[in-house]
Amino acid sequence: MSQLEKKIVVKGKIKTLTGLHIGGSNQTIQIGGIDSSVVRNPITNRPYIPGSSLKGKIRSLLEINEGKFGPGLGSEVKQGPTVDHNLEIVKLFGNAEKNGTIPSKIIFRDCDIYDPDDKILNNTHTDLPYTEAKTEIVVDRITAKATPRQIERVPAGVEFTFEVVINVFNNDEGNRHLDLLIKGMKLLENDYLGGKGSRGSGQIKFKIEEVFYTDNQVNLVKDDNLLKKFSW
């Protein structure tokens, strides 16, 4: 029977190298306003990176890198997550297959925008609180008619908090799951996060500041040796 031995907690920042667009709801957007808004905390109105966006993107990049594409988890998903139980990616990220569900061993926290002194909020050069409005042009191939649209993005240079937790069980092999996470983070730095990536958005950089493990599954103990793994 599997028994939880410890948790590995990785903390740091995500820095936007280009504007970041992770789409939110446009229900309150007025005519003439932003065509595609970013996701925001409904209480604080601050943009954030959903943990699901990070987890899904890193997993998909790892699967693409391994050449693994699953049959999909429903009729609407033609190429969903792979469900091969022998694959390390599945052992770490889990799957929701009806006949053999594997719980995820990794937790991605939502990433809040890092603005302790309200410098980003009070910046007079942003179009909206915390964000910019990027104008893009759609050109009709036949008539050459240009149609402008505005995309909301978190500007380049903004940081978000970052935290990932890996559950390590007694039958797991060393730090293999941590190595897989690091590989996925490197792949993401060479790709993009969110939408509009083929048009320049979504380039990011990880800056890992602290790594901990749990002593008796409760107390956090800093581990500088594990931190060195993130110094690429």
C-alpha cells in the first residue's frame, strides 16, 4: 500500500518576458472596449495565472516531447492527455480515465500578481489596472479590409508568485518526479503560456527562490541542495 512520505514544495516567481494573455470572461466588456480580456480575481480585480493553465501546459509539453498523445477522455477531446499508466508523466500528473483513475501527485497553486507596493496598479502607462491593451489587425485576404481588435495582456516585466507541491510516496523512485517538473518548466520557457503565443505573447521565465520538504509531513524544512536543481 502506498504511503505518503513527504511533500516537496517549490516556491518562486514567474516573470513575463512578453505580454501575457490568459483569457477570462468578456461578459462585462462594453462596445468599443477590449475584445479579449484576461482572467482576474473577482474580489481584488488582480490578474492571476490559474494553476490549471500551468499544469495543463507543462503536461502537454512533456507529452509532446515524449511523443505521447492519448486517445482523449471524451467525445469532444480528440487528443486528450495520455492514459498510459506506465508513463512517468501519468504517474505524476494522474489521469481521469473511468476504468483506472490515478490521483495526481502534483499541485499547482494559482499564481497571484506580485505587486507589494502597488507600483503596477498605480502605473500611469497601463491602459487598464495592471494590464495593457494590445491592438491587432485582422486583414481580409480578398478585400484587404483591416479590422482592428484589442487584446488585454499583462505587460512584460511583471512577476507572479509561483508554488508547486509534489507528493512523494514510499514507492516513488527518488527525485524522478522533481526532475520531470524541471524538464517541463524548461520546455515551457522555450514555448509560451496562455493564448496568442504564435503572435508574441506568453514568453515567461521561472525564478525559483526556495525549495522545502516536509518533516513528518507537517513542518517545512528548507533544502538548498534541491534548490540547486533549479539553477539552469
